[in-house]
Amino acid sequence: MSFTLRGSRATVVWGSAENSSLKAADLAALLKSAPDAGRYDVSSPHSVTTG
């Protein structure tokens, strides 16, 4: 599963519902550390990426 963040047009690659609380925490950290990224991939919460 993926979605687009309202306001920034960045895409979030979420994957399955498994580990959703960890993915949410990772996404929050990525949004702070890389606010201008166009893509946030938290589908594997132990190996997140931005682009």
C-alpha cells in the first residue's frame, strides 16, 4: 500500500499493515530529518529509505 501526503505531495510506501506502529514512528522521524524528500519508504521498518 502507498499513499500521498496532503500538502507536500510526497509519496509514502507503507506496505502491509504489519508493524504499523513502528512504521508510523519511522515515518515521523523521516519527515523531520528529510522534510523535502519526495518519497518515504517505510515498508520495511528496519531499513527505511527516502528519495
